[in-house]
Amino acid sequence: QVQLMESGGGLVQAGGSLRLSCAASGRVFGLDTMAWYRQAPGKQREKIAELTSSGAPVYYADSVKGRFTFSRGGVPNTVHLQMNNVIPEDTAVYYCYAVMSGGRYWGKGTLVTVSS
């Protein structure tokens, strides 16, 4: 079994920065892609960034492009989402998602609240 654990969420003022992390543990093998999704209150979950197995970002949603950076961490099976110049519309629960040989996995999410 694989577990994804997000961390780093919290309250931040508009214009500020926050870094989210996601650590995969358990039977981690055949990692294909990882992605961040978010779900704002009353809205559907949306993909905001995706990273290939080689660590190359291949997708950013228009709403975060130029402000968020998705990258691999120095610790194996860890990724980060650097969020800069946040805006109130970034308020959401952020979920880590991974595709591996054994299946597709979701984290439980971390809440980010941006105050104006």
C-alpha cells in the first residue's frame, strides 16, 4: 500500500508565499507522474500542476502559471509546490496525486487559506 502525506498548508496573506510538500511512503515503485489538485469551497477538484517521473513539470493551470512551481524534493519520493504571490482565489484544500505501477493514489489534503 502507498500513502501520500501533504504538509505545509495554513493561513497566508495575499501576496505572500507558502510551500506545500508531499511525501510518498509504503510500496512506492514504478512512479510515473505526480500532480497537485485543489478543491475550493463549492467547486470541483481541479488539477493545477503535474510532474513527470523525470521531474519535469508538464502542466500548470492558467490560474497558477507564473506563480506556482512544482518540483522534486531532495528527499526521495518527495515533491514540493512553491506558491508565490498567492491570492484569495487560491484558498482551497490541496491534494497530492500519484500514478504508479501499483495504481493511483491520493493524499488526504492540506488546507490553504489566503486572507485578503
